[in-house]
Amino acid sequence: MQLPASGTEPDGAQVVRLLSYNVRSLRDDREALVRVIRACRPDLICVQESPRYWRPEGQAAWLARRTGTVILSGGGRVAAGPLLLGRLAVDVLAVRDRLLPKTRGLHARGFATAKVRIGHSAPFVVTSCHLSLDQDERLRQFALLPGQAEQGELAVVAGDFNEHPDGPGWQHLAAAYQDGHVVAPWGGTNTSVPSNPYQRIDAVFASPGVTVLACGVPHELPDVDPADLLTATDHLPLLAVLRLPPG
């Protein structure tokens, strides 16, 4: 299957490529990571594990510059790791980054969220997240995700959920939002680990009103080098093609 290109359709609807990627604090092969991202040609990038401790702003800016994008939201202490990048054509209407309640002894977690519009599309809310390894805390975080969008707003949630599709939090979110790879399967399914993909813990969810055209690990893209997927980071990326209705 050939993926649709980004762009405006005759009725004003917008086709958007969204990439979700856990970059492991840029500790692996950065040049391979950049090549993978650029080969996917995303309009939006939901990053997880953006560097948090050593020059986080500078490193986020480096990633944006090298991938031909700009920082939309996240990347700071409030989002606590998640980061949103986008093409210059993405208009940011509001930023809703959120620091989550923290369980003592566990990592701080947050959401990077922006309300955006691309071309003539209706505005929509995009959230990048990286949920807890602790089951109880993770379930509470799942429950907070729909609240990043206000009633009636179109929304997309993408990230590393640290849970399998049969988990209670995942099932709760999938009852309200479309699981992109289930609705429009394309490419690979499992995202962890690159050398032996045995589990699906990353996903792109879309609210009703957003049409998912394709979603999966971009093994089938001709410009994505399999060797780069192995060395870029410890997750495989997830690419979704979405259609947003006209505004």
C-alpha cells in the first residue's frame, strides 16, 4: 500500500502524517534517528523521552532543526519528557502541557499537548505521552488523557503507553478513541524492541471525527533503512496518516 501524501483535499480536508517515536533521550545513533524521521516525512512528531536533564532545550532544538521541524510544545519540566514537533505550516492555537501527579519513588511524567490547525483543517488537539511502568499509576494516567481535549474537540493521542492492548488502561482509551493500527493496519505491528519486535506498547489513538487512513511501523517505506531502525533508539517508530475534516 502506498501511503497518501500530506496535503489539502478538494473539500478542504487535510491529510496529515503523524509520527510517534520514543527517542531514548538521544542516547543512541542520532544520525540514524534523524534519517528515519526525515524518511517518514511527518507533519507532526510526538516524541517520547526527549532529553530532560542535560541541556534539554538545546537538545530538543537540535532534533527540531535536524528534522526540519519546530518545537510546538513540551520538552520542559512540565511535560517531563514528551515533546511535540511540527512543520512550519502547523499553526499552534493553544498549549496545554501538563505535569501529572507523581507517585513517590517513580519518575515524573507529563503530557505535551497543543491545539493546532494545518492548512484548512478543523482545529485538533495532539498529545504526546509516555505512561508509567507502575500499573496503578499508569491506569490513572490513562484516565486523564481524554481530558486534554475539551468536549467537542477533535483529538489525537500518541505515545509509549507501557501497556499491551489487552491492558485495562488501553482498553479504556480504546473504548472512546480509535486505535489507529486496529482501524487501518499498515506496516508493522510490534514496536519493542527493534532487534526482536515482540510487543505493541506504542500507539496512535484518534477521536471520532478523525479518519485514520493508515497506521503502523514504517517498515514498508522505501526510504527507511532497516539498519537505521535498529540503531536509532530502543523503540520502533509508529507512523499514522490521518484525515482531518475541513474547518
